[in-house]
Amino acid sequence: MSYVDDLADVIILLTHVGYNGGAYAQVRHELEVGDVQIAEAAAKMTTTPIVVIGGHLHLPINTEGLNVVDKSVPILEAGAKGSHLGEAVYSLLQTDKGLRSHLTARLIPLKRRDDRVGADDPNYVNYEHDDDLDMEFENTVMAPLYAQLDGKLQEVIGMVGSSEELSTAKTIADRYVGETVIANLMNDAIVAQSVDFPEKDGESQNISIAVFNASGVSGGVKPNSALAFNDWYGVMPYADMIVVTQMTGAQIKSMVMSNAQRIARPEELEGDNALDLAGFVSRGFLNFSKELRYTIKLNSDATTAVAQDITLNGKPIDDQLDETFNVAFGDYIVLRGAEGWNGAKVGAGLPEEVSGFDLTALPKNDTGLVYRNEIIAYIKEHGAVDESTGAVKDGRVKIIP
């Protein structure tokens, strides 16, 4: 922070860890470190005015004007999916005692748009219409930008095969309960792409295993269709960076054992309180590339679930415990320790006794590459999302009672 003190009048911290203060607390994700701690740390590091603009928990905070300030640092967040427009105004005044500042902030609720609702409908006024917009600005400034962006988003990157396993419905049904065709493709693609990853500190970043969290796979693709750039954004809406870690075989085994406890179990999918597989089951269940294969034995409950018959590159993991491997993760899991990958209790409906393996303690290199971009590059190179490019279930994880 001290490096920018002499260069900036205001420091804006854009975060994606989530606001964890009391006024707007919610249990969507349990946060040990969030925007409150960031604000507190920042306030100790500089006298320059700071504002934290956060995300991740989809909270509409400061709805009635600025009321979230921690250690003199305002914290702002504007909900999700265009529900609100956030407005923040910093007033700065140079005085003989230094720079004085004052921030005002508010959220402006936005109307949904549905042109099927006619003027005679009693709810017509509750929807957005052209009269609500500055149409001159929309047509002269925004429309050309939309056109440029749409051209990129509609670019075809490959053709989709015929298997229904590729569909969004099947992906959503599978992602927390075992093997997923889309996740298999994603992780195998990263392994293939890693042959071109740049060296880091003179060390190769060619990886042995790629790993991705199930909650980051948001959908599938339409079988027998042309796959556009924008379609893959629906699969992976989050811009996870690829982080390469060095793990021993023993650590990989511990990670897979922890993963076995996180699976959505058959008994959790029944009854009035059944898990909603279409939502976030934020317990960090991981999908792996084909080099890692294992069986989850469910046993009586999550505390007794185990991974067995673990193999890496066709050899039992127990014969490789002292060897070291490069393993690629998305930064959400390995840097932040999100969804219980930080050595603490996992939560998210699991028993209190279930604690996660600590991925944050591993040595790691940030490649500077985006997980989604590398997969798009892989699809464009091969021209297809189908069995030939790795979009297939191959038994890399099996589930037994």
C-alpha cells in the first residue's frame, strides 16, 4: 500500500472474497477472512482514503445509503445479476492539514425487463421500458460496444458432439456426485495445454494432474451444435487463474481422501431437505484429470467415507508417496483455501468432524494464465467437444457403498 501513497488520491480495493460483517451476514459461504479483515489491514497501512468494492456473496449492501464502514474504510457491494447499480461519490478537499475526504454511497435498484408484459398489465410499471433509459446514450455509445462484444462472443470455437452427457441438465446432475463429462474435458485440456506453460524460476510447469472444483462448473453445452465463445462462458463464468503446486504423492493421497468426504451422498438427495444440486454445494468437491483414478467408498456417513484404489499414471499412489508432482488448480481453491480446503472444518452441511486438507500451505506458482482461456484455446485447436477431445466418462472415479 505504501508504494502507491504518493501516487494516488484514493485507493480502490476490488475484492472477491465476500463481506463478512454482522449487518449483512449470511451463510452462503463461511468466511474466516473477508472484506472486514481487508479493510482493517488496509487502514493500518496508509492514510490515503480507501474504499473496498467487493463481491462473491452477492450482497446488496448500503441499500439506504452508506452504512458499512470498518476502521474508517467504506465497504461496498451491489448484489448480483444486475439487481442494483452502485453509486459512490468521493469528495476530496486539500487543506493545510492534508487531504480531507468524504464518501457517499447508495444502491439504485434496477428493474427487470420483459417486453412481453403489455401496458395493460397491472405490473407494467414494475418492469424496465425504453422510457426509463437515455436512449441517445444507449444508441450512440453503448450499442457500438455491444456490437463489438457480441461479435467476439458469437465466434464459433468448435462443434459439440451428440452425447447428452454434455448437456447442462446432465452436468448439473453429476457435478457433485461423481464423474462429470465437462469437468473431465476441462482438466484433461489443462494437462495437454501445460506443455506450453512458461517456466517459473527455471522450473518446468508441465503438470501431472489438473484439478477443478465442482461448484465452478456452472453448466454444460448443447449437443449437436456449434459452440460459441459465449457458450463456454456459461460453463465457466469465473475467471480462475491457473496455479501450479508441488505435491508429494502422500499429499495427493490426503487430498483425495478429503475429497471422498465431500461428495453429495445418496441419502442427502432425498427428502424435504435434499441438497439442491442446481445451487452451490460449497463443500469443495473436486474433479481430476485422467491421470488420477480412485474409488470412493461411501460407508455409513461422510466421517467414515474413504478413497481407495488410488492410482497416479497407472501406478498405485502408495508406491509414489515420496515423489513430487506438479498439480494445477484454480486459484479460488488453492490460494484462498475456499470451500474447506484450508485445514479447517468444511461445513456446507457436513458433520463438524469433517475438516479439509490444507491446500494453502503448499508451495505454488501463479502461472498468470486463466483456466477458462486455456480450455477455449484447446477447443479451438481441436475443433470439437466430444469423445475425441476428452469429453467422456472413463471411470476415473467410481462410487461404491
